[in-house]
Amino acid sequence: MSVVNDAFQRYQDEHSRIKKAAQLTEALLRRKTARARITCEVTHRAKDVGSFVTKAYHKRYADPWKKITDKAGVRIIVQHKGLLDDALQVVKDNLTLVGDPEDYRDQEDIDGEYSLQYPRLHVQVLACGDLVDNDGQPYECEIQIRTEATDLWARMSHKLLYKTGNTAVPRDVSRSLYRLIALVELYDLEVERGVKALAQHPDFTRSNRLLTEAEFLYRTFTDHQYRRDLSEDVIDVLLNTVEHETNYHNKLAQFAEHNRRKLEDAYRDYGPTSDHFLRHGRYVLVSQPESLIIFERLSTAKMLLRGTWEDQLSETMLNDMAEIWSVHL
């Protein structure tokens, strides 16, 4: 089929640009969801060449290039159902939607045997950045928004229901898989209830809230993984330096924005993938969300920080952070 061959050749030629468009869109949404205080994971992918060709043959499109709209994709996995609309609003506020802006759910979600399927959101947008295809048109990107539980179900069902080639899945099998959606919905509701109850619980300490705020801000700079146990040890010490300051969360957010360029340089040059870290094995705190609080304290209350830090945590770790921030202790 010449149309498939032509689309295949074109996709190979443009694949690197499509991948870059997806990457830029993912980076934007990761920053924006973090600033919106949405607990989520954001990932990107460009459809691999083999999957593109397989879909083109299977669907028998007259124009595979135009009809296959998920060449670039970003997935936002939120903690529970209550965050779906919040994540969708971030997408709508920061990217240009393509097509009907209200058509977010697949028809199969509400028809026939799919009536139990848990709603998921699909949004088509113009990708972030200024990359264009061979026709001079900006790339599109499909945004999928799911809960953690829905994502687990979707990945499982995709393998069992849609990877069987031309073999029809027995109806009782497909129905049994879709009945699991009832458990998915129950799981999501209980997670949402638990998250809200925990946030209001008196034992949810100020240190937990401070670390949560620092992590949201940290995610606007980097997606490095961090050690929760180390964060808990450090945040307990840092809390003693800010406990008398009112509205410290806003002060920290303002500090992060005012020093964004300097902080970006610090995370790039001293983070866990940097030459400094790999060569010396130091600067471990740069990989931690509480690093934002340390940098802020070094700028505004360095002597209080030093006095509180002494005899509780490694002096070397604090000296490393002061070196990065060009502060003399």
C-alpha cells in the first residue's frame, strides 16, 4: 500500500522532531501541574515507527499521516479522581486545544459493553515549542489524563483486549475485565477521601506540609527522584528556622520565582546526573526538595540555619550547599 509506505517514510524522517515536541510538552505540563499543586506524574512518548505502521495497516486509513493523531503523546497520572478536572484545566490554560474543546471522552466509554468503563480524558493540543512538520504545520500532541488506578487498568486491558490481532475476545472475558472498573472507581474514591482526611488531621504535622510545599516547587525545576527518609530528617531541622515566620509557604514560592535562573543552574550543575556529583559523590542535598528551603535560608537567615544545623546533621552537607549558593558560613 503506497499510502502506508509514504506515511512510513515520512514518519521515520520526522520522528526525532515529534519526540522533541512531546518532550517539550511534557516538560511544560510537569512545571505547570507542580505550580498548580497537583500531585501527579507526567510522562511523554513518541509513537515508535513499528506501532505507527501497524496502526496504519490495521485501520486502513486513506491518509495515515493525518488520521493518526497520537504520534506525540503526554500522559498525566493524577493521584485520584478529584484531580482529573484540575489537571485538565492546567492543559486548557497553557496549551491550544485542537478540535471540539468539550469532546474529551471516547464514545466507547458510554456505549454498549463499555458502559462500565471508568472515564478517562483525552485532549488533543498543539505541542509546545515551535517545531513544525514537513508541511510547515505545528505538531499536535495527544494528552491523556488518568488516575493511578485507571492507568493500571488501562495498561492491563490494552494488552488483553487490543493486542489480540484479528482474534475476537470472548464477550464474557471482556465483560469480566470491564467489571473491574467498579473496583477502580471504589479505589479512587477511597484514595481521595484518605488524602483529604489526612490533610485535615491534627497529626499531619507542619513539617509534612512544609515538605509537600517544597516538593511542589522543586518539581518546577527538576524531576530527579529523592530520598524521603533524608527529607524527613532535614525538614525537621529546617522547620525550627521558620516556625516563627508567618506565611512562609508564600515566601518560599516568591524566593523560587525570584531566583529561578540561579536555581535552575544549581540543579543542572550539581544534581545527581551532573559531573560534579558523579565525580565527587557529594552535593546530595541538591537532589532533595528541601534544598529550596536551604537555599532560601542561606540567603535570608544563614546564621540561624547554621546554629540550628550544628550537632544535628552533617556539617559537610550544609557547607556544600553554601558553596553552591556562593555564601560564606
